[in-house]
Amino acid sequence: MLGQDMVAAAQGAGAEVTAVDREHVDITDAAATLAYVRSLNLTAGDVVVNCAAWTAVDAAEEQEAAAFAVNAVGPQNLAHAAALSGARIVQISTDYVFEGHATTPYAEDAAMAPEGAYGRTKAAGEWAVRANNPDHYIVRTAWLYGAGGPNFPKTMARLGGERDVLTVVDDQQGQPTWTVDLADLIVRLVAAGAPSGTYHGTAQGAVTWNGFAKAIMAAAGLTARVDPVSSAAFAAKAPRPSYSVLGHDALRAVGVEPIGEWAQRWAVAAPSVLG
Ligand SMILES: NC(=O)c1ccc[n+]([C@@H]2O[C@H](COP(=O)([O-])OP(=O)(O)OC[C@H]3O[C@@H](n4cnc5c(N)ncnc54)[C@H](OP(=O)(O)O)[C@@H]3O)[C@@H](O)[C@H]2O)c1
């Protein structure tokens, strides 16, 4: 989902882009990843953006080794291969690296304390990138939606067209973030020559899934009622953060404007995401 918009954003910025998917390179295969990156003849100033990940949060609880291979070993292989070419690596990470029960936004340097397997593997991926390539951006994002993948707005819009009443959790707060905005932020970080480090690539503000579902109904012109429900009503395998809102001070400190407020960005994104 992010990869498609990343390619478009980089091309839009005038970069020469090579896009690759799992069919051609399995990032868990160190030798194949190294050979592929070598074949690109990258040099200093070039950037490898890793949009690949194991994103099935609940499945990771039962297949943590497989998730670790993609989310930690894969980034290690890419960071190492990029470093050998003198290129920068951009690793996409997640709010799930945090415990997720704060009351104020997480700073970029807040301690990682993942509660579930997905978060553990993504936290390991961050460290693997830091350890293997000093020239890196770790960009943490959350609640991603975009035209190129299944996601919460598409599911809600479908259900809202089928039912009169939806029940959606109102005890988890986060930052719905458009993949187009995240891709644009990564392009702007690179263009600004921002120093290596950890940045938060989420929209500003915060909302519950319930509040976001209401905004989706409004954008889709649907009249389904959206009732609140507690997370306890859903027996998800992986724990869900109640508050995993991310702060954006590191971006501001390097003169890069964070993504806008979630509701304003959703208003812009909705037509292309919902189709
Ligand atoms: N979606 C969210 O709400 C969210 C929230 C926070 C952070 N993130 C992070 O944001 C990034 C982008 O997420 P997304 O939602 O765009 O992910 P996505 O749509 O699930 O795409 C992940 C891609 O990675 C590929 N992939 C999986 N294993 C691979 C391997 N071994 N080698 C090469 N490619 C492999 C997948 O290929 P197949 O389709 O063939 O499996 C898929 O194309 C990820 O780092 C994710 O952890 C996402």
C-alpha cells in the first residue's frame, strides 16, 4: 500500500526510481538482497526505502519467527546492502514499538516497550537498521490508509453501505495517516538533507477508531450509525494500544513540516481512497 505511493511521490519529485516487489527480491534472503542492491549500482546520495513488512499484527502472535524474518532480518539485509553501496536506508516503523498506554504523545526518543509480537519484530528492525547503516531514517507511522491496499476506511465504507448500525471501538486513540502524505514526507526529509535519525510520520491530532469511522461515513455520504464499543468486546490475538499518538518534534527541529491534521488530510484523501 505505501510502496505504490512511495514510487509515485519519488517520481513526482524527479527521482529516478526502481521499484521491486517480493516476486523479485525476498528481503529475508541476505544473498539475494545484497546481489539485487549491488545490481542497482547505487552511490552516495541514493536512497533505499523499505516499504516491505509483515503487517499481519494478529498472525504475528503465532508466527513470530516468520514475522521477525521480514520485519527485522529483512531491514538488516537491506540496511547492510545499502551501506555497502554508500546509500541511505529509510525504514518504516510503527507506533506498536511503544507500550501504547500513554496520555501525551510519544517522543521520538521515548523508550520502546512493545506489547505484542508485531511490535517486537518492528522494534528489532529499527535496531538492525541503526546497527547496519549510520545513514538512515527510521520513520514511524500508524493507522495507514491508502488507495493501494485493504484498510480501515475501505472496510468501514463497505460495511456502512450494507448495515444501518456499525459498532466501532472508542477506547483506542491514534492518528489516521494517508500513505500519500507519508510518502511525501519521506521525499521532503530526503530533500531537506535531514540528519540520520528517528522521525514520526503520522498525521497530527488524534481520534478513536469510532471517531474515524464517523468521519468515513460522512465522507462516503453514508447514514449508518456508528455506536461505541470497548476493545474488550473483540477477542483480538495481539494487544492493541489504547493511546499510541506520536509527537513530531524531531521533524520540526530539522525544519521539516509534519503531516497535517488527520481530519483535514482525510477530507483531501477520501475521494481517491474510497474511489
Ligand atoms: N498499515 C498500517 O496501518 C501500518 C501502521 C504502522 C506501520 N506500518 C508500516 O508501514 C509500512 C508499509 O505498510 P503497508 O500497510 O503499506 O504494508 P502492506 O500493504 O502490507 O505491504 C507490505 C509489502 O511487503 C511485501 N513483503 C512481505 N514480505 C516480504 C519479503 N520477505 N520480501 C519482500 N517483500 C515482502 C508484501 O508482499 P506480499 O503482498 O507479496 O506479501 C507487501 O507488498 C510497513 O513497514 C508497516 O510495518 C503500517
